[in-house]
Amino acid sequence: MVDADGASLGVYRKSHIPDGPGYQEKYYFRPGDTGFRVWETRLGRIGVGICWDQWYPEAARAMTLMGAEILLYPTAIGSEPHDPTLDTAGRGAGPCKGHAVGNVIPVVGANRIGFEPWPGYPGGGQNYYGSSFICDHRGDLVAEMGRDEEGVIGRRL
């Protein structure tokens, strides 16, 4: 976590490692050993979960109980490598909206965009969904970006 002035505040290591078709990360990552973390930043207390952590309500609850005023989930979620016809882009905001409502806290989901080819697999690769968003403490979307939009969004909550 880096504060607004560039100061390093600490490290959080992803707790939940996906193990599903196309995402067998358990074979090359281990769950993090930091526990859930909340940082005091210049803009407030921020809890951060990484990617797959967004699907687990205990992560959001733990960070909220630790004093988080907003939750941030940076992700790299995209197309399903095992089935290119499956589009799961709309599912990402659902759990985060639930975390917002269940914990009465704003939630931000920042997702990667673009296509990354797989070296050695002609035509193969991962298409990242983008669709970053901010939802308020009621779970209502207050700002969002499209699948291919790169940039910064914000709204005073």
C-alpha cells in the first residue's frame, strides 16, 4: 500500500487463491501470510483485498471491523480460458455490492483491461474485462468505467 505522497505503508498478500478451470493459481502461488490489513492513509482508513479475495465476505467484514472506511479490490479478472464463449464480466461487482451493503461501507473495484497473448500459443490469451467501479455504502454504483476504458474515476462519497 502506497499513500498519496508515495510513502510505502506496508504489504498485503492475497489470501484467497483461485482453483478453477483456467485459474489453477494454487499450483504457482501460496495464500498470503499477512492476514487482512487496513491502512491509515492521508485520505482515510483503507482496507485492501486482492482479486479473488473479493468473493469472500469474511475479508470485507474483517477489514471493516479493523476500522476500514472504504474497501479496495484491485483485480485482474478476464475471459475464461477453458471456455472463450463464457462471459463473466458482469459478476465482478455483485459480491462487492454485497460487501458494501453488509458492512455499510463504500467499495471500489479496479480491474485490468486489455488483451495479453500467451507466448507459444498462437491466438491464445487472456482478455481482461475492465469495468472498474465505485459503489456507495448502499451498494449503488456511483461511478463506473467500460470494459476498455483506462483511467481514473472518482466521486466524493
